[in-house]
Amino acid sequence: MKVWLLRTLLSLFVLCAAVAIWVGPNSAHPEDQRLAMLSQRLQDSEYDLAYDEVKRLLPRVEEPDVRRYLYAVKADIEVGRRHYHYAIHSLTQAQQLGEPNRKVDEAILRLRNHIESMQQERQLDKQYRDARDNGIAASLTGKITILYLYLDDNRWSRWSGKQRLLNRHYLQQVVEWYQARAAQYGVAKPQISSRFFFLKAPRGISKEWLRSKQFFLDAQGLIANQLGYPSMSAFVEAKAPSGQVAMVFHSNGDARSFALSCGSKQVSPNCHYEYVMLTESVSSASAATYTPQVQAHEILHLFGAADLYRIESARDYAVTDLMNYYSDALRHASLDPITAWSIGWSEAPDAPFIIENKGK
């Protein structure tokens, strides 16, 4: 995706000639200096810093050609972040500032088609479910313990020490991302601690077993036999004596991760235990990984967040929210007001779909 858009945007890059003439090496004009800085950021592949420069420059620059160039750069970075809706908006803005460019029109069309290709499950739900304040992980506030259990059958799911260490690094990214997002909402940073455990699972872990109701009963047996606790409640009370608990099982094999979380108190008043099943292969060989986003997404379910990618009317709503679309990296994903409401951080926002128990 990024390669072909880069080639398309090369036709707009000729506008840099005008910028280069305007920006001299001894220019004292603040905007000239920022444009020079932007050019250097792009040359150094410092795209996050370049994006910030573009956002600072756009309100200050009036020349149409320069603004068109800035929007083109902005779109290119947005495509790299997988923020395709934003990229379409930026390219549309660029088109409105000069003669229409056929290649840019083609880029917009391809982006729209790509967004369309991501909607396989969009028709599954009509409304947003309320799962707030229920289960052992009620809201993403206060003191929280993540009980992280590695499942190892020495076959499909096999954990090396290096992989477990790398995965702890990923989970720390998730914790820091939660805390940074809380600060954006003026919410006290949740106090999150993580505790890790290793469970030898039966040889030949199957995807069917991991998704079955029997799994949690079997997992309690594994915990009792290997960690020395008579019951799940005894294990939880011993390892997380206060605060809320997010329980995560992780099989080091590729399948579809999921969360079995409590629904609304009205529907499931007696629901207590809930957990995440991660089936993400952790490897240091990959330069880029979606593991932190999968961890963050699934754990948010335990605190009340619902999937947005399943809701028909959410296609163009909260388009960088982690519960709707993945970004290229967790740091570029957002936590929008609808998800903030579900985890206890804010009031319910306006939305193009029904939100259960909104205002309650």
C-alpha cells in the first residue's frame, strides 16, 4: 500500500521545487525554517516528528502550492500509519488547492477500495453493547493486576525464555499506552502491575480447545496442579489480593485471539471470571508486530470495551480507535470517547449507532 502511494505522491513532490526556492539556507522567516526542518525530518525518516511539523505549519502557511505539498506529505505519513480515512481527507484537501491530479484521484479510489476490503464483519452488530463495571475487571481505573499465564505444550505453543522476555516488553508498551491515554482524558493513571506464570499444557493444544467452554475448567486444574492453589479464586486472591484483575492466557501459536468477558450487569449479574485468550506468535525475527495492539485490544474487552469493527454504522466513526481499526503500531492507535466511556473514563459520546444504557 505505501509503495504505490509514494509513487503516486511523487507527482505532487514537484511542488517541493517551489518550497526549495522559497526556503533559503539563511532564511529568518519562522515558517521557512520549519519547512526546512520538515524536509530534514523526511530525509531522516523521522515521520512522527515530520507529522508534527506538518500540523504546525498548515495553520500558518497560506501559499496554495506549499499547502498542497504539506497535505501530500501528511497523507503519505497517514497511509504509513494505516490511517486510511485521514489520508483520504488529506489528499482531498490537496486536490482542492490546485489543478486536479489524476494520480491523486486514483490514490483516493484505491484507499477507499482498501477500506471497503476491511469490512468483512461490519454487519454483525447494530448497536454498541454496555459491558461496563462488571466482572473481576470492572473498569480501567485504580489498582489493577494483570495475571499473565503462558500456555506451553512444547509443540504448537512453545515458549523460549527470549520470547517470554520480548512479550513482557510488549505488555509494558500496553501498560504505558493505557496510562498515556488516561492522561489525555484527565483520568488518574491506572496503577497496573503484571505477574507472569508458566503452565505446561496438554500436548497438542488445539484451537478448538482454546475456544471451548471446557478450557477454563481445564485451566483451573492446571493452575491447581502446577501452581499449588486449590481453586481459581484462591489463585486470584493470593496473586491479586486487592484491586481489579485482568486474566490473560497466551498460547504462542498463530490463531485468532479473543476475550470472554462479562456482559452488562442487567444481562449477566452473576458474571465474575473473565479472561483473554491470546493466540499470537511472539518472534524477534519480525521488525514490526501487531502483538501489543492485540494485547491492548483484547484486554480492553475485560474492562468493558466492545468491538467497533463489527458495528455497521461505525465504518467511518472512531477510525483510529483500537477497537475499530489497527494502526501500524500501538503508539499511533487512539482510544476514542466511545471506548473511554466503556472503560469508565468519560461520559457517553454521540455516535451513529445505539449505545446500550447510554446516560446510565
